[in-house]
Amino acid sequence: MHLSRRGLLFGSAGAAAVSLAGCGAGEETAQLTGFTGIAMPTDTSERWVIEGKSLEDNLKKLGYDVIHQNAKDDIDTQIKQIQSMVDEGVEFLIIAAIDNKSLGAVLAEAKNQGVTVISYDRLILETPDVDYYASFDNYQVGVLQATHIIDRLQLNEQSGPFNIELFSGDPGDNNSQYFFMGGLDTLESYIYEGKLVILSGETEQSPTSTKAWSGDVAFERMEGLLKDFYEDEDLHAVLSPYDGISRGVVEALVDNGYEPGEDDFPIVTGQDAEAQSLKAIKEGTGQTETVFKDTRQLASTVTEMVEAIVNGGDPEINDRGTYDNGFKFVPSLLLEPVDVTAENYQEVVVDSGYLTEDQIDAGQA
């Protein structure tokens, strides 16, 4: 069951090999203009819409031309959009992949044209043609979620046993394994001690995965778990990696007789600080925690990476030994996530201007 974390190797930014798209061998390299293609994966999650717009606005403020497209969960559409951007002559690609193993051919074409490729939050796998990766410390996301469960169940003081079930994200998203490893590594000692019990026995990523991060898929799995294992047992906690999954879990719990707001309602974690989940956290009506990754900060960071390269410098890098995409450890810049509960949501989310209190009360950004 143990999934150990790779060690982080931090170092200074390395030299960036930069060339202008379209320059052939022996030609004088022209000054980069910052022409950038942004490929976002879906419009069903608030964050990708917000981040795509932030990236576009940031780059345009620098005077760069931008092509910004959203593939709406269709892999072939995303490949075609990226190919079109390359054909248009972009110098940079910022890509949040739908499927992180599907882009090898189109990125090879991009690299032939001298395009710098930045993998945005979701690491693109099985290709040598990714120059940089920008994300949050995704292992730490799982650590924060698991720590919330440990604290709420008072596992360091209570003997238990408490029943818990694990959910992981989409198997096509490389981040899923880091969220899951962070959570499972943090809970592992309590599972071995018998303080935490997983009645389903599902402790690997495959059986716990949630296709497309879908709340409906999570709802169906949670329904099955409750019927198969919890007819005569109480469930005390659910490790969930994302708010949309968490809401599906909560819906299944409610349908099976658990009352939101009651002391015996299971602890349910989450991620992305979506307004609908924050409303439940604030009101105590289901989900109890989310992990906030300030996507404005990530968008600004990636903008600064592009700007640094355009100006002939090196983008900031703080990790060179964690993210292996199958060809290499991709130079990465990792930002820190923040745990959010009813006690600190206002300070972290509202006071920072990410969402207003009215948006949270409405459950809609």
C-alpha cells in the first residue's frame, strides 16, 4: 500500500534554450515577441475558465499576442487546437492537458518549430518536448487533506477505530497520483495501527479513481460503497481530492440517511475552493475542508516565466527532481497550497479577493 514520495531536489534556474519559432539552422535568431497559445482543458470546472482568462489578460498587458482556446473535455479537439496554434506561429504553448499522454505528436511538431512548451498544472507525459512545468505542490495537497481528517477525528488522542474511504482523481491526470500519495502516506501509520479502517479494502489508485473528476461518478461509487459495506457500520471520513467529487460524495451520503450538520456526518475533504463547496463548508452542511490553490498566482507565475524567456533570461525554477514525465525530470516551479476550513475561509479566500462573500453565499462564482 505504501507509495513513497520522490525526493525534491531544489536548485537555481537553469539555462533556457530559446529560439524563435520558424528559425532554421544557420539563421540569425530574431527577438521573441511573446506570441502565446493557451490550451485549457474544460469549462465544467470554475478554475480553468478563471485561469485561462487570467493568463490571457496578463500576457496581453505585456503587449503579447494570444490565442486562447478551451477544448471542453474533448482530447481530439485539444490536439487540433494546439496544432492550429503551432500553425499560426506561436512561440510559446501553455497547456493544461485533458489527457497527459495524448500530445506527443503535436508537441514534437511544436518543438520542430522552436516553440517553448509549458505544462500548466497537469504534467504532460511520455514526451521529451516539455520545457517547463508550473503547478502547486500536489503531494502537499494530499497531506493537507489527510491532516484535516487526522485533526477532526483527533487520531493522536483517540484510539478509534474510525471508518474511512478513499477517492482519487481522474487516472488520465498525472496530478491524481500526487494528491493520492500525499493523503495515503499521511494516513498510513493510522491505518496500520488500526485507528483507521477501510472496510472496502480499496487502497490503490485504480479502484478509487474518478473518471473526469466527475461528481456523478463519485456519487455512484459512494452509493455502492455505502450499500456494500456500511449498512450496519458508520462511515466517519472520506478522503476526496476535489470539490466536485466531494459534492458527489456528500449527495450520496445524504441520500443514504446521513444528515448534514449533525455531529456524525462524515468528514469530507476537497480541493479548489469552489464557491458551492465553500458555501457548504461555511454553513456546515456537508464538505468540511477544501485546499485553496490561488490560481491567479499560478497564472501570474507562468506569465512571468514567458516574460523572462522573451527578455532573454531564465524562468524561475524551484524543483528539478520530482516530476518525471517518462523522458526526463521536467524543470518545475511549485507553489504552496493552503488548507481552508470554516475557521479561515474568509481570511484566505474572501480577504484575498478570490471570491466574495456573496458569491460563496450564492454557491456560484
